[in-house]
Amino acid sequence: MPDRVYLDNSATTQVARAVVDAMAPYFDVRYGNASSLHSFGQEARHAVEESRESMADSLGVRADEIVFTSGATEADNLAIVGAALARSGGGGHVIASKVEHDAVLRAVEWLQPMGFAVTLADVDGTGRVDPETVRAALRKDTFLVSIMAGNNEIGTLEPIAEIGRICRERGVLFHTDAVQALGKVDLPMDSVDLLAASAHKLHGPKGVGFLYARRGTRLVPLTHGGGHERGLRSGTENVPAIVGFAAALRLALAERDEVTARMWRLRRRIIDRVLRMPGTRLNGHPEDSLPHITNFSFAGIEGESLVMKLDEAGIAASTGSACSSPNLEPSHVLVAIGVPLSMAHGSLRISTGRDTTDADVERLLDVLPRVVGELRAMSPFKVGE
Amino acid sequence: MYTEKVIEHFRHPHNMGKMKEYSAVGRVGNILCGDVMWLYIRVERDATGREVIADVSWETFGCTAAIATSSMVSDLAKGRTLEEAIAISNRDVANQLGGLPPIKMHCSGLAADALSEAIYEYLTKEGRDIPAALQARHEHIQKDMATLEERYKVFLDRDPSKGKTDEAPSCS
């Protein structure tokens, strides 16, 4: 196969060479258990704590507010379920949005039969949660609000600083899933109590994430054992991955202006060209967005076959199409922003990374009209005839 | 996830496109569920006077499996007598493709249904007797499609402010 073009960076990213290099010694040279007393253990402990401090510094938080986890799903669960279980007396009310990642939606759903009430806030046509919607949904017994920083399917940024302020005024914990936003946009750490992120979305390794938990936030751990991570997350630290996460974040922040400026330029070009094709719509917000995620719908065709056709042409992207879900239900995000169901099935998510070039995007834009045309020729629903 | 055969049919589908002069068409699926199949047949009498499916073609909106099963069912039906074609099952379609992921099995059902509906329409147009099994299948397919539309109506009309996790309808 000729060079493949990877435009699925919101699924995962290529681990940067500098990150691989930073991790390497912790597999076979400094391989100690960070809990061990001897020098091997001390080396590992030092690496973990140095990583924690480096990440905390760049976020402007304290090192002891960072809890390493196996990824953002675990961090989201620890934030939501951990905060719920820490409620004395049990029960209470949680607010999330309809466009949250499944890690948040399934976690709040899981709380329901445990006696917790859940409100899922509506979003507007671009996927944005109005802070006033959150304010209006607050109840006396609301203890947690969880609204993502930037949407993983459509890229829309949420007004988390404002929502966080509203929560703070009312003494309600505010959690944000910042998986796609970390390293791309400024995070208003002053306004959040809990924040989940993972390494593999920013050119770091899979299998590591963190939960930022503001000092004084009461959480009940979900894993029990050796009392690692201040008792919040038992389990031997994944030392190479933690080192890799810190290296990836350092790299992302060092290159941020340059990389996100390029991503914006590419995104604007993609939007301009795709919307010139008949029967297309942009899902999300044209400007108030993460720079790397762009989502479209194509009338008359189905997303999974579009992804397969692009793959055949050497281009990797993804879809929120229903065809990969058990009940053929299209993406809950596209449904929540009011994409007609017929078009929700024909969605394509294009997500760029730090290495995406103009040539990569040109190749996509060359191939896309052809494959869309081929699939429309097969479809009973004709567009632009 | 998909067999080579599925990918092969998806990449190079057989008998694709609308037929200019067709005897009947079977229309199944629902765009709201993400797959729709229209299958055209032209029925002719062969040298021995039997009615055969002289030509088949299709138009499909759907995933890789939906397109591959459309292609496969058209291959299976072409040149067959009506009786033989009626007997083509979703199992046959899936098996000929070397199997489908469990989640995609309904696509093979859709393809077999489209063929069966096309034959039903042909026999009805011709004023022929409809075999009992074909009649039952037709009623079943129509009932399923009506149920889905009703379910989606609820889905589309639902009050989004209720603040409960959406319960989307199941198409399978």
C-alpha cells in the first residue's frame, strides 16, 4: 500500500519519537517498582514523581492533585462514581450533558439504580451547553456537574470556565472530561474541581491517564489494594507510560501554537472544500471548536461504507455511524445536536494530528468527492440530481 | 472484522445500479436505521417456458455489509427460476460471503427480504397466486417496517427536555 494518511487522531495518535525515547529506559533499564525500597524502586519513584510535578506545573496545579490512572475512562469513573460514593447519606443529583463521552454517560447511568438522580442537559445545534441550562438544572441535592471541555466527535468547545464558576457559587463539584482538549486549548483549572485526560490522544502511550482532583475533593477509590496514588488508585504505577505521558504533554505544550495554528488552517480548508460538495453539512461549530476535529454528514450515503472506501484509498478516518453499534443507533452526539437521522448515518469525522500535512489533507480532498460519488451512485437516494 | 469476500463484493459490487426496464422492485429497510435496499428484477421465460430472473440489479444505502449482501444476493438470484429465487435465504447470502459479523447479520436478512419482496411484487402485478410462505414473509417484512417507523416516530417526537438518557429504538 502506498503511504497511508492517518486522519483519525481523535481515536488515537502516533506516539511521538521523543516520547518513545523518554519511555524506553523504563522498560528494561530502570524497570523497578516505584514502591520498592531499593535503588531500582527509587529510580522508578523518582520518574513517577518528576512526571507528576512536570504535568502539574504545566497545568498550574499542585502535584498531589494529579492521580495517575489507566486512562481517561477510569479517570472519569473515579471522578463521577468516586464523588457519588463519597456523599454521606447517599443519593443526590448529578448533571451531565447529552454529548458527553460514553465514559461519563455510562458512569452517571450506572449511578441511577444506586439511588442517584441524573439530568442530561440539552445542547444547541452546534453541541454547546448553555451555562444557564446547567444553572437551571441545579437542585438542592446536586453534588456534581460533568461537562466535557471539547467534544470528541464534533469538536465543539464547551463553556467550562463559566459552568465551573456557576458550580463553585453553588458549592457543587465540577468535573470535566478534557481528553480531546488537553494540549490543544487553555484549560481553566481554577474553575474545575475534577478533570480527566489521557496520554494517547496527544502522541503519548495508551494505557495511562490522570484525574486532576482539587485538594479537599472527597473521592472514594474504585480499586482497592496497595494504596497507591494517595489511596485513590491502587495498582503498581505504569512507570514507562507515566513518563511518556509527561513527555507527551511537554511536547504538546511546547509545540502548541505552531501545531494548533496549522490544524486551524487545515480545518478551515477542509470545511471550505467539503461544504462546496452537494448534500453536505458541518456538524459542530465552525469556529468555537477544537482545532483538530471536523465532522460532516453526507446525504444519501452511510458512514461506515464511506470509511471503508476511504481506507481503500489509504485514508483513515472514522464515523459516528450506527452500523457499528448493536442497535444501529446513530451517534448520540449527532442526535443531540439535531442532525436528521437520515444524515446522522452518513457522518465522517476527520481528525488531524501534529504531523498532519497540507499534502495529507489535499489527498483526502481529492479522494473524498470520488468515493462519495461512488457510494451515491449505489444509493437509492440521489443527491444533486 | 469482514471476510475477504465481503470486502471484494464491497469494492467491486456486481449488478449495481437502477434497472431501466424491470418487472418488479423490492424496497426494504429504513433510512432512519441506516440501511435501505431497492432490488430490481426482470423476469423472462426461458426456452422451456419457466419464469427465470433474467436480470437483477440494486441500489443500496448502507454499510459495507449491506452493499456486499446486495451484490451477493443479486449473483445468487440471477438466472434462477422464481421458485429457486424464493428459496434463497439470508443464511445463503451470509454463507456465500464467508460469514458476517453477528452485528451485521441483519444485512443478509435485508438482502434476502428485498429479493423476496421483488418476487412478491412481480407475482402480484401478474395477478398470480402468491405461495403461502411468500405471502407470510411479505406480511412479516411489511409489519416490521411499519413497527420501525412507529418506533422512530416516538424517537423523533420525544421531548428532549425530560433529562433522561435517550432510549433510541432498536432497528435489529
